[in-house]
Amino acid sequence: MKRRHFIQSSVAAAVAASLPTTQAMAAALAAMSEVTGDVNAVTGNGTQVTLEMASVKELGESLRGRLLLPGTGGYDTARRVLNPTIDKHPALIVQPSGTADIMNAVTFARERELLVAVKCGGHSFSGKSTCEGGMQIDLSSFRSARVDPENRTAYVAGGSLLGELDHEAMAQGLVTTAGTVSHTGVGGLTLGGGFGRLARRFGLALDNVTGVDIVTADGKLVHANDSEHPDLFWGVRGGGGNFGVVTSFEFQLHPMQRTVIGGDIVYPLDKLKDVLSFYADYIAEAPDDLYLDFGVASKPGTTDGAVLLSSCYSGPESGAEKIYAQIRKIGAPINDGTQAIDYVALQRSWDDSDPRNTGSYLKSGFINEFPDQLVSTIVQNYKTFNERGTTMFFQHSGGAIARVPTDATAFAHRKSIANMFAVVDWPVAERRDTHVQYVKEYWKDFEPFIDGWYTNEVDDHTAKTVNRNYQGNYERMVKVKNQYDPTNLFRLNANVKPSV
């Protein structure tokens, strides 16, 4: 039973990304030829607008990439995200081949006040990377990763996937924090935080960003780092997509051996209390080079379940034996997959399957401590059902993450020791209402233990809860928003509303 696995990236997007320039231009021209009339769309505030055929054609002609409209080839693939219960239909989709295309798309959307969604890997659990009736900017054809080993820097295009960064960096004996699933989008993960198997050792993904190129709401390209547009640089590191479309990331890289110790240890469901009690006592004192997740899960169609500890130890080999000896004191597992493994292979190990092949809904929150009462609440309340899958899992935090000051970046949850999640999934053909209501009611018992939530998992939070969630950083974020997105063009995120 694995924690959160994801389906492979769209084959169609990969093919489009590999097309030679002349074929890509031909594809774009073919798409433009299908603009046969005006296009109905919606603005950010939900107002219906009509985009004149001439202006839509002009947009298409300005792109080297593709402009997709409903009914054109590739549209249905582009509009989809990994959560199959999200079924939205943008009025138009831009698949940029470079930064200029993104600038043109943003300018077009701003001038018409369109609702805008930005899609990278499509992992947005609540579907913020697509929209109904607006413009989707689909970055799936805008991918590359280049490593400068001498300066230990990676330059990563905004639409790239984490696996591309891992592959190129590790080939030079270098790494940075890059999630736990290789086909997650670099942009979505990094801008909201960026946990991963190396985060406790090297910090969040956003802690390793040294600069970005970003197209802001005025359609201009800006380079932001500690000395250029420093407030914007501060805000993008934790502010999600609030301030624009990042076209390029610069990441600091770190030397690391290629082989790590890691894998999944699976226990029977009746060991839930034992495994969870160990986890609660251990995670706060674990060494920085150990990343350890906990999960308990069942699948729809069965009342069977299992408990999981998933680890990655990247420290000196001599330290591994002591750590895993402590874990194995829990008792005999069903299966122990812990082994010496290539780091890039471990990063791909959760790519094969995905609970999102079913309908799903998630609640999450950070915990700053793991009291006995939380352990007992989980043990007493966790249930399996034939009609739905139920999952409770924790993503390990602390370590290097906690040593960054709360106001150093917009990401404020530095004192958390773990991120807690509750997920339900069900056969996709069924109505979602009953299942969503179940997990919302279930989650109420855990709210007293949490201190904010991960913005990358944002769903239906209000402006008031968004303010509280940035924990003292919100006022500064509003100032950044006022300067770079005063009309709130980029609002499909943990939205910071401008005050101007």
C-alpha cells in the first residue's frame, strides 16, 4: 500500500515536446486554422465575455507553440489534470514553446481580464491547474534541465518535471530536494514549498532556489533573486502561483553519493498503534539525513488495509545500521523493501500507480508536535470501507527546513515536524458528495492538532484562512501582490488578494 502515487505524464504532451520546430509550427498553424468563430470565455470574477475570432487568431499567430480550442486535437489531453474528478473545459489553451509565448498569452489574458490557470505536471489535487471557461497555460511542451557542475547550479525550464532535474543533476554527483514522485511539475512543487526525500538534509525545494525568471501579470519578463526584485523573489518562494508564471528556476545543488538506503516497510493493519507510536516518538529526533514517512491505507472494494513506513537515508553508510535497527524493533513486517538503491530509482519508485485513477479528495495540515492524544485519535478513528479507500499519512518535516527563519521566505511553516493528510478515494463513476462529506467530518477530529496547511494542497479555503496560514507573512505578500499582480490575474492558488 503506497502513500500517494501518480500516473505517468501525458504521452501526447511528451510527443508534442519532442516535435522538430517545423512540425511544431505546422501543428500550431493547423490549430489556428480551426478558429472558425468567436470564443465564449469567462473573466476572473466569473463574467461572461466574447473573444472575437480575429483576436483569437492573432493570439495564435503570435505563438511558436500551440493554441488549442475545444474540439481541436490535443485539447482534451491538455485540459485534464491527474485527479479525474476534475473535469473542466478552458475556453482556450496555450501550449508555449518558450518565454515569448507565455508573455503573449499573459498579455492577452490580462487585457481581457480572463480567468487564468497554469499547468505544469497537473498534480494540483484540487484542480487549480485547469479552469472552466478561462485560459489554461499548459507548460507541458516547455521542459529542459541543464546543470553547471562547476558552480553546482541547475537551470530548469518552468514546465519541467522533477525527474528531469534529478536525472541531470545526479549524473554530475549533485542533487537538490525534488519531491517524491518524478513526474511532479517543478514549478507547482517548488513555488508552494517543495518537500522531498532530501528536504530534512538540504531544505525545501524553494530553499534551494537562487533565482527565477518570471512573467508577471503585465506580460513582462523579470529576473528575481536576492539583489534584483528581492520582494518578488521572497514572495514566489512559498506564494505559489500568486505572482506570475515562472519560466526558469536556478537551483543550488549539493554533492551526494548516488546510492542511498531506502524503500517501503509494510505492516499488517493490526500493527497500526505500534507503528504509529514509534513514528510519533521518533521523527522529531531523527537525524537530518533520514526522511521517514508513515501511512495507513485501504483501497476501494476491500476492507483490508496496511501500514507503511517509507524511508530514504542519504547519510554515511555506517549510520544506516543503527537507524534501521531501531525501526525493526517494531516487529515483523509483511514486507521489508529497504535496500541500497540508486537515488534516482528511488525517486521513481512511486510513479507506477496512482490512487487518482479513482475519484479522490484530500484534507491536510501541519503538526508541530505528535502527542499521544493524536496517536490515539488516529487509531480509534481509522476505518476501512468496501465502498471507499481511506488513507492517513504523514510527510516528514523538520531538520534543515526548521532552521530557516519564518520570515526568510513566504513559506511560514518552519516549526512543523510533519504534514498530516487524510484522503478518500472511490470508483470514479460514483458521485463524490458522500465521500467528500465523510472525510470532511472525519477531519474535524484532527483540526485541534494542526497549525496551518500546505498551500500546494489548497482547496476551498477562505481569504481569512489564507491570511492565517501565512502566519505573519501575509501583509508583506499583499504588498508584493499589489506591485506585480494588482488585478489578481493569477488567482487559482492559495490566493493573496491585492488591496489596491
